[in-house]
Amino acid sequence: MKDFRDVAKAGVTVEALFRAACFDASELRILLEQATGLSRVQQITRSDHSLTVEEAQKLVGLLERRDAGEPIAYITGIREFFGLPFRVSPDVLIPRPETELLVERALAVLPHGGMLVDMGTGSGAVAVSVAHERPDAVVMATDVSEAALSVAMENASQILGTDGRIRFCQGNWFEAFDAGMSFDVVVSNPPYIHCEDRYLKEGDLRFEPENALTDGADGLAALSILVEEAPHYLKNGGWLLVEHGYNQAKAVQEMLAQRGFTAVQNWRDLAGIGRVSGGCWRERGNAG
Ligand code: GLN
């Protein structure tokens, strides 16, 4: 492959840039849009546009960042999730498509006018998607990271408008809110990767906040706090739904059953991997 620095020079046309095949074409489209303001359609209809000095410099800067492994979403500052444009920064995990399953399951069990909390909201992807889909719902979101909460708040106001529909609380898991609060749904995509998993040192993950990816232990520590504590904050018949790793479905379902959840089950993501588990909390027969 040709070096993009030799191709992306002032005067080169958009067409010649793609013809040179100096970079992954779909990534080049995204970064070229960032550098020139030409939409992906315009890059085709106006492919005879020649890059200005400034555009070429900007493009090379973006390609260099990507070449060094920085995630596309951090470079553009945006990632689509559940059909909505979420702003992302290195303070938050980049929303993953498989997490849309968590939103779908939450929507399925959330009663009309119900209350949901998203624990460890990060960019706010789950909380904002639920609130967007269900204007009747009361949605709360927590995170231990103030920087993450500010990204989530910005997404809430950009996507939902500044109507204050989501209440944000800062704190470590359930320390974020007062005893006595109770929800129809507690939902979370916690850090669940084993701290020694080499996957943490690959691809996008190298650039993401470590405490959003791993609990610093075996990957089940945060999940077990959620399973242990959630019943104190669930209404009778309320649901706990959590995302987990590809090999954690059995362990998480066992924890849920052991804690006294009923209707414990697991759902597979589009790749066929057991990705979300949950259970229903019934007061009767559960001493707590
Ligand atoms: N699903 C993410 C990944 O595997 C991890 C997200 C998480 O730890 N909650 O890249």
C-alpha cells in the first residue's frame, strides 16, 4: 500500500485519493469528511474537488492518528448507537452494537411510566436511548466518573433536548443514590473484562478508559456488586439486566439465581454470543 503521506497532498483530487488506495476506503471517507466538510455523497458527486493546503494537512493529521491505532470514534468524536448520534471522548467507552441488545431487553420489561436506572452510564448511550424511545419513562443514570457524566449530560441535552428528563448522579455503583429509591428496571453495562485479558491491549481498547473495561479483577466483581445490591433498589417484579462477556453467561445466571432472582435468563447478541443476562425480583419468597 502506498504511503498516504505521499498521496494526500494539496492539489490531489478526491477521486485520485481513493484511486491510490493508500488507506482503508471506508475509514478514509469518514476522515475526509472531517477534513474537508464534504459529505460522503459529495465525495462521489464532487470527486474532482482538489484538496487545499489546509485540507491536505488536516487529512494527514487525522490519518496519522488513525494509523497509530486511535479509534475512529475518538477522532471524529461521534458514534452512532440505537440510531442516535452520541458524542464520545476518551473519558467514555465507545458504545458497541451488542449493547443495543441491553436497550431492547430494557424496553421490553419497562412498564408504561416506569422508572429505570442505568448504572455506570458512560456516554449515556443506554439511558439516553431508553429515554428517547420511551418519553413516558423516568430515567436515571449514574457514573463514578465526573468526566463521563459530563459527556452523558451533553448527549442527553443534544439528543433529548434540555428538558431534564434524565437525572444524573455521581458515585460508585449504588453509592450514587439514596436508600429508599426503587426502580422497575436496573440496567448496566459494567466493566467485565478480566484484568489480565490480552484483549485489553489490542485495538480500540488501548485507548478507552480502563475502569470502563475491567474491574481490575476477574471481570465478575462489578457484576457481582450489581447482582448483590440491586434487589435493595428494585420494585416487586422489577428487573435487573446486565451486559457481560462472551464467557460469563453461566456465571452471571448462577449469581442471579443464587441471589434469589426469578425468571433468570440470557439473551444472545447478533453474533450469537450470550451477552445479556437478567432476572426478575419478587418480594414474596425472597428474604433478601
Ligand atoms: N463489550 C466491550 C468489549 O468487549 C467491553 C465493554 C465492557 O467492559 N463493558 O470490547
